Amino acid sequence: MPCCIECIQTAEVGIVERCGKYYRQAGPGANCVCYPVDEIVGVVNMRVQQLDVEIETKTLDNVFVMVVVSIQYSPIQERLWEAFYSLESHKLQIRAYIEDVVRAVLPTQSLDDAFESKEAIALSIKRRLDATMHTYGYLILNSLVTDMTPDYRVRNAMNEINASKRLKEAAAEKAEGDKVLSVKSAEAEAESKYLSGVGVARQRKAIVDGLKGSIAGFTSNITGTSPKDVVDLLLITQYFDMLRDIGSRPECSTVYIPEEDE
């Protein structure tokens, strides 16, 4: 009986049949196969594989979302017979179970709750697949909900709601800041007016004290003068000083009109 050499790649296992019946496994490297009795009918990939599944479903608040689930799995070395012969397409089987879990869980949750429970959804999918796919010779390593995208109009509405909320908070903070500025400005103005009043009062007191001393000295040194005469003289002196100050300013254009006697 002629024999042939068949090579199997690393991380792969060949399935050998004899006369159409499962006979043995062929490991990586060179394998002697007796044709035409024996034949390598297929190869099982032992690497960790990933299957990405997109599912469109509806949430409790009637929002359609596109969910992307990634499943990482690998065949079980001790159950290669089941992995090769049990299912015509293990990917279709995994996809069916994922769709069943997602479409059973998401319709019971609102959109916000769905975003918050991505890990819980992924865990439910893994538990469901673990029990089922182990029977068919596959080990489910991990289950991830990698994306959850609502309709673009819903995304735009959510962005507008968030933007409005941020603008409202910013307006409240700005109003609070303006309030603090107004209060501080009013307090500063009140303090300024108080100090200005204190200054004016002290100035007037100093003027009165000076006038009092001047009147007392003038009446004591010049006989025959009364305090009224001294006050009149001081007023006339201040009047002429005022006229001199007005006339010395180049930007002033003052016209003096003599008072007409009635």
C-alpha cells in the first residue's frame, strides 16, 4: 500500500479518516498517510480566534442600537472530534447564541442603562456560550461588548442635551461670579465713600479750626474789628483765589457778567 507524507503546520491538527471513518489526529510536522485508505480530510486551527458579531436591536425606550460583540475562543485539544464533526459551522452557532442573548437583554433596559451594563451583557453571553460550546469542543476564553452605537439622530440629541447642561452650568457659574464681583464692588464703593466722608469731615474741621484761630488772632491784634469783619475778609480772599484758579486754566472759558441791580 503506497504511503505519502503530509505536512501539518504549527498550531494546527489534521483529521485523518480511514475509509471515510474517523481514524486519528495528525500533529504538526510530517505525517505518513496511507493513500487511498487514509486521508487527511481537514485541519483544526488550535490558535485563539476572534469572532466579531454586529447585532441591531431596540432598547426599552425604543432606541435602535448597533451592538458589536467580540468572542475569543479556541478548540479543546481533548475534544477535537466534536470540534470538527459536531457542527457544520461553529461561527454561525456562536453568532446565533450571541444574537439570542443580546436581543433578550437589551429590550429590558433603557439606553443609559445599556451603556452602564456592557460588562453584565458580556458576562451573560460568556455564560451562555460556555455551557453550549464546550459540548461542541470549543472553549470560550472571553466575551467583550466592544461597541454600542445608537442611531446618529439619537447621538446628536444626546450631545445637544449634554451641551445644554454644560452651558447651563457655565451660565450659573458666571452669574455667581458676577454676583461676587457686584457685592465686592458695592462693598468697595461703600468703604470708599465712608473714607471720603471721613476725609471731608476732617478737612472741614481743620478749616474751621484754622479760621477760628485766625479770627481770634486778628481781633486780638487789631482793635476795633469784629469777628464778622474777619469772616468777610476771609471769604473775599477765597473768592479771589477761586477766580485766579479758574482764569489760570487754559481749558476754561468762563464769562463773568456783572450782576444788575433790580
